[in-house]
Amino acid sequence: MTAKAGFARRHRLEIVCSILLLHNEGPRRKTQIMKEGNLSFQQLQRYLDFLTEKGLISHDGGLYRITGRGTRFLEAYRELEALLA
């Protein structure tokens, strides 16, 4: 599969971080994450399952929230980005 002209494919880690950043702003529903994260429903479900399984987000009553572990992950990611800048 190739990227469309003018669009770069995002790496898995970039997608994970973008989803966590959305949650960092507050709880989100699936449709909000899908639209704001520019993901298909299939991608969204795969990433939400992965992030929940790893304990980076939690799911409660239709809302997804970032966990303390997810917040620590984002902090570590930002530190790595700063080292590479």
C-alpha cells in the first residue's frame, strides 16, 4: 500500500502519541478520537484495543481516558523527541 500524493504515512508510534495527546486534553468518545486523530474505524479499534491492553488508556461508560501510565509514556516520548531535535 502506498501513501497518496502529498500525504505522508504516519508511523505507529506517532499515531499512538496523537491518540494519547487527544486524551490528555480530556476524555473522548470513539467518534471524536476517530475524527480528531484522522483514523479509519478499523485503525481506531486496533489502537484503542492496544492502548487499553497496555494500560495507557482506560474505557468507562463510552469514554476513553488517559491513565497515569499513558501520561508517563507521553512525557518519555517528549524527552526523546527533545534529545533528537
